[in-house]
Amino acid sequence: MEMVCIVCPNGCLLDIEGSGDDIKVKGALCPKGIEFAKTELQDPRRALTTTVATVFGDMPRLPVRTADEIPKADLLDAMKKIKTLTVKERLHEGDSVCEDFFGTRLIATADMTRQNINL
Ligand code: SF4
């Protein structure tokens, strides 16, 4: 099996043989690629970055991301949940939008305070 390592911009093409705990990875320029391949086969995860609706006309969408990576299989359900969320108070970067979000937090990646919004 082949896959591209997405840990850094080098994008090494990984050649993977074996399964379970007996996995051999060729083509990685560093150990991170080997770890990436093993995780990708056993428990693939991704950080989710998107936007959430707000009640504020001057900033109708707030950029957000998961504080940690979540299981790749949960991404569609995570997006469905995000469509149900509305931010009703002005948040700072790093504030929680949702405390319990697929095993981690959903956090703001922008500052909503008035002085930081271009009106
Ligand atoms: S194997 Fe290492 S060098 Fe290659 S893309 Fe992955 S992180 Fe980057």
C-alpha cells in the first residue's frame, strides 16, 4: 500500500507492507512518517478547521478548529454538529466554542472583540 505523509510539506511517498503491529514503512525521510503510517492504518485522526455561525452581523462566521485531532471517521458527524452551533458571545482566540466536542474542545481561532474587527 502507498500513502503520502502529510506531516510536513515534503510529502514523502510511503510504501507500506504488513499489518497490525508488524508494519514496515519505506520512503519516509524521518521517523514521523513511520508513526504517521502506523497511526493512519490503526487510528486515523485529523484536526478539523472550519467556521461556526454567530449572531453578530459584523462577524457572521467565526473560524474554529478542534483543540486536538479527532477520529477521521467522526469528521462528518462533527460537521453536522457544527451546523447546529451558534456563537452568542464575543470570544477571544483560544476560547472554547464547545467544551465537549468528539473527545476534545472546539476553539475559536480568531478574536471577535470589536477592536479587532474591520468595520
Ligand atoms: S516522512 Fe518526515 S520528512 Fe517525509 S513528509 Fe513525513 S514528516 Fe515530512
